[in-house]
Amino acid sequence: MSQQKKLNIQAFFRLLRYANAYKKYYVLSIISTLLLAILAPYRVKLIGDVIDNYIVSTQNGQLLLIWICIIILMLIFEGILQFLSAYFSNLLAQSVIYDLRVKLFSQVTSFRMHFFNKHPIGNIVTRLVSDLEAITDVFSSGLMSVLGDLLVLIITIGMMFFTNWELSLYVLIPIPLLIIGTRIFARAMRKSFQLESLQVSKLNAFVQERITGMNLVQLFNRQENELTKFKEINAGHRTAHIKAIWANSIFFPYVEMLNSLSIAFLYIITVIGLSGDASADMATKYGEIMAFTLWVNQLYRPIRMLADKFNVLQRGTVRAERVFELLDTSYQNVQKDGASSNCDFSKEISFNNVYFAYDDKKWVLKNIDLTIAPGTMVAFVGATGAGKTSIVNLLGRFYDYQKGSIKIGDTEIDSLDLKCLRKNIAIVLQDVFLFSDSILNNITLRDPAITKEQVIEAAKAVGAHDFIEKLPGGYDYQVGERGGVLSVGQRQLLAFIRAYVYNPQILILDEATSSVDNESELLIQKATEKLTSGRTSIVIAHRLSTIQKANMIVVLENGEIVEKGSHTELLNIDGKYRHLYDMQFGVEK
């Protein structure tokens, strides 16, 4: 068996382990399926016996009517069993997929930012939505159906041999051809499903990225180019899907042909037996002919269904491999055993000989030695790519440094409980992200501990209450996807309110005023003064006018600290900071 098939089987049995938590649904579904598999072939035998005993032989109308009623009741009972089997298997499927989706989402939200830098968002969405939906079919219309069809096959063949073993052998002559065809079909379907799964991921990733960046596409008139690329990816998806359809188009007529061949053998051998050209043992009763005709159809129908359900299992296990691949990915922030929640965040923050690289090849930060006194404001300045934002990422543990140490007081941050660390640090980014939700929920992030009154008080404190009240619905106003209906300045103010209500010990402002107009900048500066009062603050800014009151300004260049001091001290040094200041304010020497 190939390695690829072994992986597929492992994924299948790993899926089954998730059903252990719902054994009740599993057992009820199996019982319904088992009873159904026994009743259907037995009903056929009963029909044959009724024909021979009460139509051909005795012609007893009263007993015939009784047996017809019994057969009708059996059909009704089979219908009830079919409903129960479908109901409990779907209940099992939805329960398992609910657990899997929760586990997968929890896994994704625990990943470091480095993971999202390397993997397209569309691929992750595919795993969480499309792939899991395909896995749902494994339990709802795959596993139980396959089990039921296999039981029907076994019981039907058993009854056929019990009734007339010689006739059964003739009827089953085409079966080896069917087994060979099924194996070829299964191999072809697996390859097509793997290709289809890959193309779905590519399609989702492309569409998600282009819709997110639609303003860029339209601004540079790239619609035709992106459409051409989309057609190419879409054609790949179509080709993969057509390959699966092509295999189905060949296999099902092939099964129908073998079904007809078995019935032909049945009638030919029966006619020969009745005409006296074969042994007297082959003289078959009319009811038995009818039973064997129904049994042949009952035999090939599960085989046809098995092939279809095998497709479902193949597609589901291929998608399961992708889901388990994500579940097995180790991109979480490593938290040491016994991580502490006891840390005084009002203590100083110290960077000691810190080195950091995003790809372990090129140092983004080198030999960072810095102490930030409690309750002070420290500003980082420097050209784009100097390493300012990287320092913020390290302090919030979105990434982990490779060398050195970062401490709060005497406690190294990688020995702190991650939830505790981030609860005490608030970051206001340059590009504020807002969910497609109300202003209130975007501020509280649905934290029930934060009341609307606290939000209003915070909004008044940072000067944002008036503009919120003017919006339709006020704090219940829906901001749209990514807050697109609000200005950049308004989104920044909402981020300040969010930081205010969470009352962090350490505040980080990352380019908070770099993209706003002068009026919004004044509001944000007032909000900054209010928010930074009494807490340790780290500010990253391009506009040097916003940081002149900082207790210490740190100048970064190529990932290293080249200067540090107050605004006045750095101007007097006549170094890098003075150069930046003169360029920004147009000072001529």
C-alpha cells in the first residue's frame, strides 16, 4: 500500500475518533442501518414466497391479502428506519464537525503572526469552511451509507445462495469485472479530488485577496489583468471537477451494463432449466425468478451507491488530511511550563542585548539595550524598516526574539502567562482594524465586563463622544467591513477608546497620527495625553511634533539604537535625530 493511501486511512480513522464523544447517535444510527439492511433483502424473499405459495400454487386470495398487508407494513417500517438512520447520522455529523471547527478556529487564533504572513487567508478560510463541509458528508451520507450498503450486499448474497446456490453462481459471474472497475474508478477519483481540493484553495485565496485589495485593483486599472488571472485559476478548478465527472460518467453506465448482464444470465439459465436442457434441479419457480430479479437489482444498487459514497469518503478524507495538517501545525507562541501571572507591570521594561529576525536569516533588530522607566513616555523614531514596529511585536509576543532578554521588572516576558501579558498591554496601530459590527462591540470586543456607561465615559475622555452621537444609532451604528464607512481619524479614536476601557498598564501607539488630517490629529493628540497619563507609554511616530514631550526618544537605524535622549538633548547632539527634524520641518543649515 502506498504512503499516500496510508495517510488517507489514518485520516479516516482519526476522523472516527471524533465520533467517540457521540456514541449514542453513532449506535442508534448503526442499529437503524443494520435493521434496514436485514429487512430489505428479506422482504424480497417474502415476495418470492408469496408469489409461489399464494398466486401460482394455491391462489388463496385471503392469505394473499394478509401477506400483501404484511409486506406493505414492512415497507413503512423500512421508511421509518431510513428516516432514523439519516437523522442520527446527520446529527452525529453536525456534532463532530462543530467540535472540529471549534478546535480548528481555536488553533488558528493561537498562531503567531508569522504563520499569517506565510499563508494566504483564503486558504485558511477554505480549511475552516469548505473542507469541514466536505468532512460533514463523511458522517452524514458516507460512513453509514457505506456500512448499510455493505450489509445489504452480504445479506443479499447470503439469501441468494441459501435459496438457490447454482443460480447464484451464474448471476454473480460479472462481479469480478465489477470489482476491477471499482478499484480503477476509486484510484482515479482520489487523484481528481486531491486536484480539486488544491484548486478550490487557490480560487478562495485569489478571490479573498482581490476583494480585500479592490481599491488597489481599481486605482491602477488592473481589472482586466486580474480577470485574466481569475479565468486561468477558474479553468484549473473546472478541469479538476470535470475529471471527477468524467470518471463518474464512465463508471455508472459500466455498472448498469453488468447489472443487465446478471439479469440476462438469470433469465437464460432459467429458460434453459425450464425447457429441460439442463438438470431438473435448475427448474426454477416463478416466485424465485422474481426474487432473484429483485435481488440482482438490490445487489447492484448498493454497489452503485457504494461507488458514489466512496467518492464522498474520498473527498472527505482528502479534505480531512488538509484540516489535520493545520491542526498539527505548531505555530503557537511557546509558553513555558508554569508560566506566571504574577508580574508587576508598573515596573521598568528592559531590553538586554536583544536580537531578532523574522526569517532567521537577516537580523531586523541587533543588540538592543534599553531601559524604559515606569510611568514614562518613550518614543521610537527612524526610517521605514529601521525596526520600530518589530520592537512592539516583541513586547506583545506576536513574535519571539532569538537572543537576549526582555523583562518587566525582574520577570522575563516569555515566562509570563500570555493572556496576562496581553491583558496589561494595549496597542493602537496605524491601520486600525474594525469588525463588521456596532461601534459599541468594536470597542468592548463583546467583553461583558465592560458596560456601555464605561464606553461612553471613555469616549468623552478621549473626545470622541460627539462624533459617535451624530451617527445614526449612536453607539449601535454598524461600521461596515473593516470600518470602511468611518474616516481614518474616527477609526483611530475608536481604537483609543478601546485601549482606554481596557485600562492597560502599558500603552503602545504605533504611528497613531501618520495618516490623519490636522483636525483629527489635534483630537488624537488630546486623546494621547489623556491615555498616556500615569502609565508607561511607547510611541512610534513619523511626525516628530507628536513626541517632543516624550521623556526619552530612541533613534533606530538598520535595527540598532544609534541615539537616545530627550528632544532637546538630541537636537543639541546634531546627529541622526537632528537630521530627521530638519528634514521634516524644513530647517536649512
